[in-house]
Amino acid sequence: MAMRECPVSWRRDLKVCATAILVSSSALAAGHRIAMAESAVLHVRRAPRPLERADLLASRGVDLGGRVTEFRQRDPNDGLPAGHPTEVSLAYDSKNLYVGFVCSDDPLQIRAHLARREDILADDAVAIYLDTFRDHRHAYVFSVNPLGIQRDAIMTEGQDDDPTFDTVWYSEGRLTSNGYMVIMTIPFKSLRFPESDVQAWGIALGRSVPRDNEESYWPLVSKRYSGFIQQFATLQGLDSISPGRNLQLIPFGILSDARFLDRAVPAFRSRFDRQAGLDTKLVLHDALALDVTVNPDFSQVESDEPQVTVNQRFEVRYPEKRPFFIENAGYFQTPISLFFSRRILDPQFGGRLTGKLGKWAVGAIAADDEAPGAVIPDGEPGSGARAGIGAIRLQREIGDQSTAGVLATSREFSSGSNRVLALDTFIRLNPTWTLSAQAAVGTTRSLDGRTRTGPAYYAELERDGRGLDYKASYTDFDTDFRAPLGFIKRVDMRQAEQTVEYRWWPDGRRVVKFGPTLTTLANWDQRGHLQDWLVDAQFKVETIGRTELEIGHAEAMERLGDIDFRKQRTTLTFTTEWLDWLALSLSYEQGTGINLDPPERLSPFLGNARDASVVLTLRPTPRIRLDQTYLLSSMRSRTGSTPHGLPDSTGIFTDHLLRWKLNYQASRRLSLRAIIDYGALLPNASLSSLERAKSLRGDFLMTYLVNPGTAIYVGYTDLYENVTIAPLEPPLLGSSDSPRTSTGRQFFMKVSYLWRH
């Protein structure tokens, strides 16, 4: 939405004062006070003048009143003044917060692309961070590139940023002869904050210049202290505002026509589906959001990125992409991954309550799942039944910097069930050291009535600083611990891991930082038998242009059955975004690994392994993005480990994965995307039990995105595989040399509309 569509008010004479105050926080578990960095106070006032789009286009720049100008670097020169001047003005009225940025720079060097929403990480950008509950743990992030393209996220201390958060806000940006300008309009209806006449929020303002590896902030957010949100300034002056008891409705409809191979028969089938549903959101007491969805749309319009899944001992994790589950997912994250929403395969309803009540963070989610009962044959226990799934999360702030929490999950299916109860804590010991810990117990009743109960423990001590980083963790999973709603790769383990990293920051203009990283790991089972150990040493050099070169070598042991396999690997990784129109990532790894999928007549054995990846991104114009990805994984037999009767250096398997992806952004709302995936798994039947497989997939999507919730998607996908159907009675599946048979073809259209009151 253009700014002229959202009239707002401003005061030209708005004064911004920045005064340094001493902020202290408590490590309450130890009962000690620790001194934190100085923090500024920013006063913001109401302004009556309506803002028009002409204000942005005016040659004199954005004038919203008072200014913030004292930006300081976090990278690469922590604490020094920013290399490029930035001026920021803020104002508000009863409905919106307004932020204007004036960024000075050489316009020929600014990186700005007309890209899809969220796809601005390689561009110059500005951002505002809002800790609306002043809990020093969570913050909204609103960032914009020089052309006004948006990215929003939720930041949680101790977790990765959650870019899946999407809300409605407005932005405009334009390049100028002296740099660029941006205006943001953030409706209070799109935020959650305490129910109070006078608000005091945490705030930070940021700017990134990728070609110089520069990140600068007001106030100073230093790497010399652990944590990011704790160093925010205080935003004062907001009064008589509220997100309101707003009601949000997103009705949607889907049409799809599919033709697919039913491998159980085998035969081709067709299916035409028409589906309508409704997603609702209701804000309660300003800070709580209740989401309910009936007949939900859990289709994925974005396919998974390619990953190597062959010859893997443990499960490979794919990220969640379904809208209902990704929003506010951080509320359910704990040190041990006990709730992984991708475990819910085919839900028909869902409900979620998330938000803050004073010093409490609250999260609750419930859904059903038809998938478990669908795979059980008719007449057997559980056939056609649904699983009932729920999770409840409570977290309490302790002082300014520490927390304690509880998580409970439940899964019911037929006569079986699983219950997990966990307690966790995060304690800030001083400005650079933190401690996190969790204890859990899981009780599982199987369909035959047997019950098993087991505990799990996790503890992590971490130092986060500018030069020295250190992390030590301990993980303990009992043999009988089960968490089917979580992502637990293995149980029956006691693992200790340490990582120490040191970085030097030279004064030169080219090299940003360099230094070594050392990781050690040891893993025992519950009986005290050593299962794994690892010593991994790496050395990394980072230069401007976001260019990194890393070399490393690791020695390891992995016990499989009664055999200890001694392994080693050497790695080389190179990434760069030196040029505006080119990004490149290369990695190569060679060493030894275990053949985990030998034929039945052979036991697992050690082979020479090789893995490589190439990711190339081209931006020939500001509207076009081309991504090419190639992944190679291969293994050959080696001297001393080759099974009897076979020559050394015989190929065991080779796995090729290739993705070609094109995005064309016709306008801020309209985009076209095409993906072609090719995969080829080529095993040696004498040394591997893997099946030969080749596939070719085409995936095409047109998106017209007005805002998160209001969109039109039109897509087509077609999958070809190297399978044949022999004309026998009954028909039999066979294989061919190339992927010539279409086994999954679908056309779909989805329309959704966001209505907010």
C-alpha cells in the first residue's frame, strides 16, 4: 500500500533527546547485580500534521521532527562511529508508529533489488527493533531495503531470528542523489504490548551496508556483551495507544486438479479438489492472540530446499513452512527440541494462544492429525483414527535478564499416548556469560499397552564476546525417553561438547576478522560405553564484501554395533557477496565415512567419502534472481576396508542433486517463480542396498501478494521419475534409465483475503 493510502499525522518540531543512563540487571539465580552498557532514552511525541507521499519524494528529505544520528558500528569496528551517516526521525498518533530514515551513501554502490517480500538480506537496509514488553528477551524486527521491500521477524534471545512472522505494515523507499530514504508506518494493531496508559518500550535502530560488512546501531549494541536485546534504548512518550480488541479473518479457497501414481496398485489416479476454510485471530487484553483455524490450508507453496538424505544414520531435519505453525513458533522452542510442528502431518483443525501477561509468556497449541490412522489397514486397531496433539508453554521472567519455564506436550492416538513434561531456565551470570538448562521426563504408552518412562537433561554454559566465544554443553537422554512431537535424533546417550573460538579484528580495510575454532565431543551410552568422539579444528578469514574462507580438519570415531569406525575429514569452504549481482558459496569435503546401506550379505564398512556443494546466485537486473544449487555426495571403497573379493576404489554410490530457480519480480506485489529439480542416485548394487533413482520436477508459481493474508497463488507442478508400469495382471512397477514417467502432476489456485476490524 502506498503512503497516500494511509494518511497519518506528524509534528515537524518533534525533539529527540538522548541522555545516557546506567542500566543494571540481575542474575537472580545467584543474587548478584551486574553492570550493563549505558542506554539512551528516546522521547517520541504525537504530531498532528498529515503525512503524504510527497514528504518522501521531497528533495529536502524526510522531516518528521527530531532526529537520531549517533549510529555506531557493531561490525566490523565495534563501538566506532558508523562509516555512513544515518538520520532517523520518529513520531506517532493513536493508530501508528512512523519512522523515517535518511541514509547518506554513494548511490552507485548501494545494493537494492525489487525482490519478493523478505528477500532483502543481500541488500542495503535499515531496521527498527521494538521490545514492546521490555522483557529483554523478545523483539519485533521491521527492516526495509532502499526500494521499500519489507522484511519482518521476531527476535528471541538464545534463538535464531524467526522470519516467518508476517504482519501488515507499510513502507516506502527511494534512491536519491545522496543515498536513499525510507519511511515505515507500523500500525499498533500489528503489535502486542502491555495494557497500560503509558508505554515504555525497548528500541534500537539499525543500518546494514553489506559491501563493507558494516552493521551499525543506535544505541550502541556491542559484541563485547552477551545478548542483543538487553542493550536497547528506552522509548518513552507513547501514551493512550492500544492494539485494540482487533478481530482478523482470513477466508480462503483452493482449487486443485491432480494426476498421480498410486504405487500400491499400481495405477494412475486423478483427483479434483475444492476446499474453503477460515483462519481467525482475536487479540485479547492487548497482549494475547487467539488463533483458530477450521478446515485449515496447510498446503506448501514453497518447496523444500534440496538436502542430501542418502547414507544418513539419523533423520534429516526439514524446516516448517506451513503458515499456521510458523507464526510465534519461538514460544514453544526450548533447549531440547520437544515440539517440532512438522510431526503433525495432516491436521484438520488447529488452535493457538500466544502472548504476554505481565512477566509471563504464554503459549498453547492444539491440533488433530489424520495421518497416523490413514496408513493403518482397515480392520486393524487405530485404522481411520485421528491423533490428538497439544502443547502448553509458560515462561516467567526473573529480574531483567533471566527466565524460568515449563513445557508440556501430549499426543493421543487410539489406545496409545505420549506425555512429556519439561522445566527449563536461562540465567545471565554477567555481561558475557550465560547458563541455560532443561530437565524433561517422557512417558509413552504403546498400542499394545506397554508403558515406558525416561528422563532427559541438557545444560549449556556460554560466553559471547567480541574476541573469545566459548560454549560447553551436556546432553543426557535415557534409553526409555521418547518425544514423538519433538526432534530427537537418538536416545541412550550422554554427550559432552565444547567449542572455543577466537577472532582477531585487524585495523586493515580488507580483512575484517580471522581466527581458529576448536570443537571437541564425546558421547557415551547409558552403560558407559563410548559411542562417538570428535576433534574438529577450523580456521576462518573474513574480508569485506561478506567474503569468507574456511579450512578445517576433523578426526572422529563412531561406534556402530560392536565396531569402532575411525573417521577423518578435511573441509574447504568459500563464500562471497563481493559483487552486487553475484553471490557464490563453495564447499568441498573429503575423508572417510561409513557405508550405512550395504547389501544384506555385507556388514557396514568404511569407505572414502566425498561431498561438494555449489550455490550460485545471479542478479542480472534488479528484478531478476537466478539461483543454481548443486550437491554431490559419493563414496568409494578403500584399501583395508574393501569387502573380500572386490577391488579397491570401487564406487559405492553417487548422489547428484541439482536445482535451478528463477524469480522475476514484476512489481512489489506480482512475482513469478520457476524451479527445476533434478536428482540422480546411482548406487553399485554389489556394495549398496540403495535403489537407483532419477527424478525431474518442474514447479511454477505466480504470486500476487497485497499483504500477508491477502494473496492470489496460481501454480503448476510436474514430477517425472524413472519408473515404468508393466502391463501385467496385476501391474508391476519397474524402472528405466531416465525419468520419463510423470508420477505427480498438479495445477492449483489459492485465493485468500485478510479482513481486520
